[in-house]
Amino acid sequence: MKFEHFALNVPNARAMAQWYVTELGMRMAVEKEGPPYVAFLADDGGRVIMELYTNTAAVMPDYHYMPATSFHVAFVSDDPRATQARLETAGAAALKDEVLPDGSVIVTMRDPWGVPIQFCRRRSSL
């Protein structure tokens, strides 16, 4: 099987999609303007697709209360701590900065909508 996408129902998909494009360098792959708004965002390699949509008829998860250990979206970063500093000025909130036993650096934050996001610099590829 080939991975196609994962999806998040969020309160303001339009604003969140724009933030991910502007702040994280995601690319808008597909955008549907009519209700419910839908955006498919691709990573810089086009390998992973994240769908953001706002469907008020469905249960809206409260991402602010989801532990990052239960759910998070992770990105590769050459310098997770610099990414954290930059994103804090863009409305994200720091949660945790850790160095794993193998020397990998993992910075965990919440985006402005409460979704847990991680920035990883691994000592070796997964």
C-alpha cells in the first residue's frame, strides 16, 4: 500500500492551511473553497499529504487537550530549536525540547490551533 493522506477536522481550516504554507513551507496541492473548506497540503517532497477541513457537522476534536504523546504531526528540521524560536513569534507554543539517547533532537510545540507538532533532527534516518 502507498500512503495517500491523513486528515484533520479543524475549526478554521483556511487559516490553518495558510499558516502551514507560510510558516512550515507546505505546498497547497488542492483547495476546495465551498463548504466545507478543504485543503490538501504537501510536504516539500510531495511525499506526504495532510488534509485540513472544517466540517461542523462532525465532532471537532479539541487538539489543545490532546497529549502530544497520543497524537502529533512531525516534521524534519535541520535546527529544531531555531524552528521553535521562529514559530513562537508566529503563534505556536513550546511544549518540550528533548535530546534522545542517540543524540536526536525533538522539539514539540502546539500550532496556533492547539495541534501538537514536532520538529525532529534525527541522528539517523527512520
